[in-house]
Amino acid sequence: MAEGLTVLVAARDEQRSIGDTVRALRSAFPDAEVLVADDGSRDETAVVAEKAGARVVRLPRLGKGQALALGEREAGPGSLLLCDADLEGDLAPLLEADSDLAIAAFAERRGGGFGIAKHTARRLIRALSGFEPRGPLSGQRALSPPARAACFPTAPGFGCEVRMTIDAARKRLSIAEIELPLRHRATGRDPAGFVHRARQLLDAVLACGPLALNHRGLRLPLVGWAFATREPVVTAIGFADDLLSGPERGVRAHFRASPTTGVLKAVAIPLYGLVRTRRLSGALLVALAANFLNQLDTRPGRALKAYLALAPFVRAPLLPAVLVAPYDLREMTMLGDAGSNALGAMLGLSSVDRFTGRGRNIAIAVLAGLNLLGEARSLGELIERTPALSHFDRLGRP
């Protein structure tokens, strides 16, 4: 496993420990490259790591899973050894294991909470893959080339280890857990520690659901299902497209390749709007608004910002979008078709209640024009070329 080895360390604000960690890794694995993925550190982590002999990839502040995913792209071919930035101890036994994925189990427990995040992660892995892990959240892992191909890009945040184990087990790769006398900075039973473990728990749960690639090629959880309590039918239609769609983009491309899930959306969403509103204008508003927000959902937060900007004018519900927005903006999740279509349907249905006569016709005309424009040209490119819109579009992103 050690042939062509890269040691990958995801680090954020670790200037006090990263130097010692890098030097220890370079000493233990002299023929390997030590690569530090700096996750938007605000201190001198990158500088200290470089001085200690590591190659550093400077990244925006995206989270551990994304730092590993983007750092792995910079690594050469071969095996991969993952290591936390504050680790003390010898990881060589992981490379000696006769397995595709070798995971270090800490011989001694230090700090931590009540085990809720760990036990939940263990149950999720067992339920979704059949593998019973001892250290489901351990970040010290050795991956053979087949395991690397199966597990990368990793899931975001602190869910990366949980999904990594599930992906390897589903590919029927060999997995071994090895007890090692390792130490690292443990979180305690204080407010900061409980916040950290709550994030671990949420990230692990999200990582176990359906994932999709975003514009960076990162694998993110699809969370459109969060709007099912408001719009279950449109959410379900969009979710089918998320899971089953092909490479087609745009209404015309879907009809040319018919039958596709895109054609299902193009037919089912207007019918749903007609049933809900009992008016042709209602069907048009729901369908056009759903497709418009779907066209915008090409960058983090773009569709949500459009929804939140328009929702007050038609008195559409704000709370679901507000709750999802922070994770979407930070590239921790994706709306997908389920989320963007559901948001559009919520706007359309609220517009039917809000507008009558001329106002409704104007809204239909504006949405129809924006949909046609999105079919002919990329709305995202137009936004990025318009200074005011581009500035608004980038707000809140890493």
C-alpha cells in the first residue's frame, strides 16, 4: 500500500500543532509526500506547515470533507494516508494492513461527550453497509488506490469518515480496524465540545443520504426533501429527477431525449398547479416559477437568494429557506431539483393567492421571458457579468 504514497492532512487554524505533525510524518514516511489541505485558516497554519516540509494547498473555508476532497486532487497517484493535524503517534501499521481501507481505532479514549455522535454514526454505517465499525469517526485512515477511487470526493464536513466507510463497504472492499496508541486534542464536555459533536452528528446524518456533484465537483448531500412538509408533490417529482436524471439540460433537450425525468417534471408540475389552483394561470405560474428557480440553482445560494428576495412580495413562507440557506451557501448541501422546484412551486402558488387579473398576467409574462432567456443563454453567466447581480450572488459564500 505504501507505493506511491501521499499523506494528506486537512488543517484549520492548527499553527501550534501542524509543524510537529508534519515533521513526524516526514520522519515516519520519508518517501511519501506530505500534503496539507489548509481549510481557510486564519492563523499561520499554511506557513508553519510549509516550513516543516509539507506541500500546502490553500483553500477557502469549506470544511474538513471538502478540504480532503480538494486536497486529494493535488495528490499524485497511488495510496493515500489521512491524518488529523494534531495527531501524535505512529500510523505505519495502517499501511501494513492487508486491506483496502485501514482505520485506526484509538487504544485509549480521552475526552469526548456521551457517545451520542459516535453511536449514531456506528448505527448508520451498519444499517447502510452491513459493516460494524469500532471507530466510525476516526480520521486516521489508509486507502489503497481502489479505496481512494471509491471514497473520493468525500462527503462534506465531519460526515466524510462515515460516508467513506459506507462507500468502501458497498464496493465490497476489504476494511480493517487497527487499535493504535494514538493521541490528539480531544474535545471536552463544555459548550464548544457539545457544539462540535452536534455538528459531527448532523454532518454524519446528512452524509448518509443521497449525494450529488456540485460545480466544483464536490459531493454534497441533497436536501430538497426538507421542503416536503410544504410541497410534498413537487418535492417528490424533483427528487425523482435528482436520482434518475441523465445529462440533458433544459426543457428542449429533455423533450428531444424523451422520455426522461425532465419531461415528467415538465408535465407533472403544471398539472399539479392546475389541480391546486383550478386555473390555467395558476398552472403556468407554478410551472414557470419552478423551472426558473431550477435554472438558477447552479451555484451555492443562488436559487435561495432569488426565492428570499421574491417571497415577501407574494407572502411565500420564509422559514424553510432561511434554515437551509447557511448550509447551501457554505457548500455543505445542495438543493437539487427537489429543493429548487419546491421553492418555485411555493412562489407560484403564493403568487396565485396574491395576484389577480393584470398582475397575474404580468407575472406570467415575466417568468415566461426569464425561462426563455434561460433556455437560450445561461442565466448564471448573465448574473456573473452584471456587477450588481454578481456582487449579490457572491454574498455569504466562502
